[in-house]
Amino acid sequence: MLDHVFITISDMERALAFYTRVLPLLGLDRRYDYNGKDGSAGHPDLKGFGANGRIAFWLRQGTVATDSIHIGFATKSQERVNHAEALSAGANEIHPPGPQLHYDPRYYAAQVRDPDGYSLEFVFKSWQQAT
């Protein structure tokens, strides 16, 4: 089980505008700004998103490496696999919502690239319920 993920973004304000619109639709509705006092922890100026008392998705300013990251966000239903908000917030479509038959006929997903070019997938797997 994963506890948290960091991604490095090129423009914090642009990334915050994007993820503040998109992540609440996926249940990550809390935002936390962490500003390391002296940077000694290696985590200055982190911006996090989460739910239920856990901050699980973090942004940090730096050098982007889009070919090294793909993030799949679980949704609670097929109807929640909707990338329209991501597209209107500045994402580029990789594929629209639909069955991903090359994986499994019950695998339903949409995929976009965020403003930095990271691959984000919104996924519903009927045999795995999101919690």
C-alpha cells in the first residue's frame, strides 16, 4: 500500500491551479502547504493533497521528468471516470473514458497529460473498489 507520492513540477502556481480543480473530484479534497523551516529535510515548499487525515499526493518545484511518472487515480464508479475537468484545467487528452480491453473488459479509464506532461489516468475497476 502506498502512503504518499511526490511529483516535481515546473510551475507551482500553474500546478496548484490544475490539481486544485481536478483532485477534489477524486476525493483528494484537503490541501496542505508544508514549508520546511530550513530545508534540511529536503522538502522545502511542498504542496500536498489528501483526504481522511492523510496527505498522499505532493507537488514540489524542480526539474520535470515526465517519462518517469504515470499515476493512476482510482474512482468509485465508472461514471466518476471523467476527464472533462482536467481538460478544461489545461490537460491534454491521451484517451477518452472507455473500456480498456487490452487490460481487461472491466477496466474503465480515461487518461490525460497534466500541464507538465505527466500521464494521469482516472480508473474504475469493477473488481477493485476505491476506498
